[in-house]
Amino acid sequence: MDTTIYDLMSSSEKKIDEFKTACDNFRSSQYILADIKITALLESIAISKTLYELFNEILVDFDYKETARNFMTNNFKLPEDPKIISALVFCILLDMDKKNIDLNDFLTIMSKGDINYNYETFLEKIILPFKTSVLYLLSMKKNRVDEKQAIIKELNLEENQRISFEKRMRTFFARIQSDDKMNIIEKDKILSLGNVLLIAKETDDERQLQKVYAKLYKKIRLYKPSLLNEFENLI
């Protein structure tokens, strides 16, 4: 199973599942268990290296006070940005866990019903978007990691191909160099063209590559036909 999104911890994917479960258990809970569920949700984040690092990232330069003020004056409507939603709700839950925010007071201000109705509203309007936003950010992180790995893989493949080509080129022209029977002038011309061919390959100059290859092909066919088949397989 591909666990790139999570991290190098063997239990990383399980930790993400524990976060999902903590959110779901919170959403299905009764008000009397709210404190326990808040703590459990925060703990599910703390024990996951991936989630811990994610929140470290999104909390950088996050203005909690200003965002919370806008949130409250906007009738407790969360912003649209998943990053801000995740950071804001995390900070609110942390303050509730530390008792800096009284949950009952928060619910009373947020919604105008009985305590159970207010709590259900809190779960649907705050906790559900929080879960959705965090999982969305993880998904985006996975996409970035996958894209980066694909680029690295492609670059490594290109580098290996370049090295392989250069190695085969140098081996081939070393045979030309060691041939004492070949005309010295033509040998130098072939070796000189070989260097140009190598440069054209390294700089990805396809037009120059084809031009030089054609010249070399004619010379090798004329002066060293025994190596023609090997030369054809170089590119």
C-alpha cells in the first residue's frame, strides 16, 4: 500500500484513521461527553507525525485572534479556505480543552436553541468542516509529494539514460581510437564528430544530433563497416 502521504512511520495510515474515528465519534456523541471527545480528537492529532507536521505548517503566521473575531462577527460562519478552517477550529478546540473557552457559553452564543440542539449545530457546522478540511489538506499534500516523486523519478531515469549513452559512446569511440589500421585523418574526423554528437545529446539538440549522426554513419560505413551495426544501436 502506498503510504507516501503519511510519512515514514509504519503506523502512519492507522494514525490518520484514528483521527477520522475521533471526528466521527465526536459527531455522534452527546453533549455530556463533549470534553472527552475534544481531548480525544486533539490527542489523535498529537500522536500522528503527519497531522502534527500539518498543523505546524498551517499555524505559521496564522492570526487566531483576528480570524476568531471575524468568525464570531460573521454569525459563526467558517471561512472557505480549508487551511484557515483547520487552523481556526484546532485553536478553538485547544482553548476548549484548556478551559480558556467555556463550551456551554460558546454554544449559547453560536446557536439559539436548547443545549442539545446547540451542540448538534456545533458538531455539524464546526467539527464536520474541520474533518473535511484536514483530510482535504492531507490529500493535497499527497498530490504534491506524488508529483515531486514523479519528477525525481523522471530526472533520475533521464540521468541514467544520459550516463548509459555517454558510456556506450565512449566505449565505441575508444575502439575507433585504438584502430591502428584506420587512416589517421579520417579517424580524427570521426572522433571529432563523436564529441559533437555527445554534446548534442547532452544538450538535447535533436536537430544537431541527427545531422552529426548522419555524417558519422557515412564515415563509419566507409572506413569501419564492421562497427556499423553497433553504431546504429547507440541512439
